[in-house]
Amino acid sequence: MKAITYQGVKDVKVKKVDDPVIDRDDDMIVKVTSTAICGSDLHLIHGMVPNMPKGFILGHETMGIVEETGKAVTKVKKGDRVIVPFPVSCGHCWYCEHDLWSQCDNSNPNGEVGAILGYSNTYGGYPGGQAQYLKVPYANVGPVVVPEELTDEQVLFLSDILPTSYWGVEQGSVKQGDTVVVLGCGPVGLLTQKWAAYMGAKRIIAVDYIGYRLAHARTYNNVEVYNFNDSDNTGEYIKEITHGGADVVIDCVGMDGKMTVIEMVESALKLQGGSKSAIEMSTQAVRKGGTVSMVGVYGARYNAFPLGDFFARNITLKMGQCPAHTYIPRILDLIRKGSFDATDIITHRLSLDQGEHAYEIFDEKKDNCIKVVMKPN
Ligand SMILES: NC(=O)c1ccc[n+]([C@@H]2O[C@H](COP(=O)([O-])OP(=O)(O)OC[C@H]3O[C@@H](n4cnc5c(N)ncnc54)[C@H](O)[C@@H]3O)[C@@H](O)[C@H]2O)c1
Ligand SMILES: [Zn+2]
Ligand SMILES: [Zn+2]
């Protein structure tokens, strides 16, 4: 089959690789109909996540048709159309049983954190879904059958960014009437703005520095937008226009945020796991006693992390990998009822063969790219 593979920093290639095969009785193989690139994939191709072997198959936002099932699989059958959540979860450990699917104790043979499809050996070493076929482990747990009347584009993002953005707003404890700042207008930030409105936020301020993404936020989400290049201190500016700071700041940026020169040096010296520009903004943009919900993914170590700024102002910090499984049924229900739609963020529909180009435009914010969906079969 064909798959998008990691070859080194800023180097992905579409290659012929071996078809996946069922090893365990509860594995299944999905023939992929749609797969997307995520901002998290950019951390991989920027070399920010350790233990990425050359040739590793990328991708954790995938859906398709069940092609083959191991003999213990009962949840789905050949021919079912399914979406596959990005965390790999066993379904019966303490963490899976307590809605912390992304911290499953059994799925990652290589470490303490839960496993993620297509996300390095550190996260379990499971080949990803930017491919013609995907092997899905624990097939009685993760995959969810989707109704025929919904298109791939309506449901594909249930695999990651729909639950992630919903969870980011929920973990921020957004309430009716709140002022919410969303840092980042990539796919995750744009959907976060929608959920914040859905959950009753009165004022939503979206921050980025890419003009076409800010324009998308304004047009489709009807939010206030702010280009952080317009000020030397965005956090202070937001504190001023919100009269003391937002109730909730949701960081949808992560370690590949825009870096200062000092940060570039610190990252190169491994003193810092990438940018913390969004964290610095959050310290000022949130009001005293407010909450910062970190959805953006961060690296291990941060020199000069502004802990005291959070401490002195009684800020609650919450973060982590989204336990996607918990949120899929309720969001699927909203999509089915026509109460929520995320398809406006799709700017590019490409074939898997165009994978290298797809990564380039998404990474370098070319051609007004927001979200790429690829059709491998
Ligand atoms: N926690 C989870 O479970 C989970 C799941 C999915 C994605 N993510 C993470 O969410 C983040 C966003 O994903 P995406 O697909 O939207 O990525 P993206 O790279 O398309 O979007 C990030 C946006 O942030 C903007 N930006 C950079 N620095 C900024 C700053 N200091 N302030 C405000 N905006 C800034 C960029 O211009 C870009 O538009 C990534 O870190 C990704 O890994 C986390
Ligand atoms: Zn993702
Ligand atoms: Zn588990």
C-alpha cells in the first residue's frame, strides 16, 4: 500500500510500504476513505518529538471501511464505516475506566504515557492512518460506526480535533457569559471558538498572526480577532481591553508557536521543548483566579517557565492529551441533529499521492491552507 512516511526533519515522503496485518485477535484493518493532517503532526516533522524512526507512517485522524477483523472483534464488522479516535486505549485499565483514555496504562509498551496512533515510538510506535490501510488495535474499544447519511467530511474530525476542542473548552470551565481568549486560529483554535460560543461565552477573542486564519475566524465564527504582531505585549493588551483579563484562556498553539530568537537558541540547546510564546501570553491575558486550558502540545523541559506569574494570580492550569473517546458520542449526536458543523475549516481536498505538498502548505501556511483532507483510496 501507499503511506505518508517520516524521513527526517521537514522531510515526508509518500512510499510503498507493507500492508498491515492482524496480529492480535482484537485488531482490525480499515480501508481508509479520508485522513487529515493535524498540527500535532507538525511537531513530529519539526523533529520536536523523540523516537521517530525513519519510515514511520504518520497520521492519527482517520476513518474508513472495516476490511478485516480479528476473531475476537465484536464491536464492528467487515463493511462498517468507522471513525478511529487518536488515543490507543485498552478499555479496561483504571485510566480507561475513569475517562482518561489518552492515559491508558496498557496500550504503550514503551513508556508511562498513553499511546497515540502514528505518533512516534514514545507514544507506542503504532503506524498511523495517512495510508491506504490502517491497523486499529483494541478494535472493540475505540472505533465508532458512523451513520451512512453523514459525509466523511462531517464526521472525520471526530477522530481528534472535534473532541479535542470541545474538551479544551470544558476543561477551561467556560460558563455562560464568560470572556474567552483563544490563542491560535488553526483547525483546533477555530473549532474551540465555535465550542466556546456553543457553551455560552459572551465575548470571544481569537489571536493569531496569520491574516487569512484571523479572517476565517471573524467570518465563520463571528468572533473578535487580534493579530499579535500589532503589539509588543499581547497579554497586557488583552488584559487592558478585557478590564483585568479573560475568565478563560485556551491555548491552541503549543510548542510550534512563533518563537523569539532567544527561544530558538534555547530550543536548539534543548533547554526548552519548543516555543512557550502562547504560555507567556496566557499569563497576562487571563484574569486573577481564571483558568488557562492548554490544548496545544508541549515538549518536556522549559527554561524560565513563568510559574510565579500563574501562582501569584491564583490561576488554574489544565492540560494534556484529549481523552477523545468520552466526547465522540455526544458530538456525533450534535452533528447528526445539524446543531454543530466543522466542515468550513477544510480548505484542501487532496489525494494521498499529494501528501508531500499537503504537508508543505499546511506547515508553511501557504495557499490559505487551514485543514487538508486526503482521500487515499
Ligand atoms: N491536546 C490534544 O489532545 C491535542 C489534540 C490535537 C491537537 N493538539 C495541538 O493543538 C495545537 C494546534 O493544532 P492545529 O492543528 O490548530 O495547529 P496549527 O499549527 O495549524 O495552528 C496553530 C496556530 O497558532 C498560531 N500561533 C503561533 N504562535 C502563536 C501565539 N503565540 N499566539 C497565538 N497564535 C499563535 C499559528 O500561526 C497557527 O495558525 C497543536 O499544538 C496540536 O499539537 C492537541
Ligand atoms: Zn491531532
Ligand atoms: Zn486502558
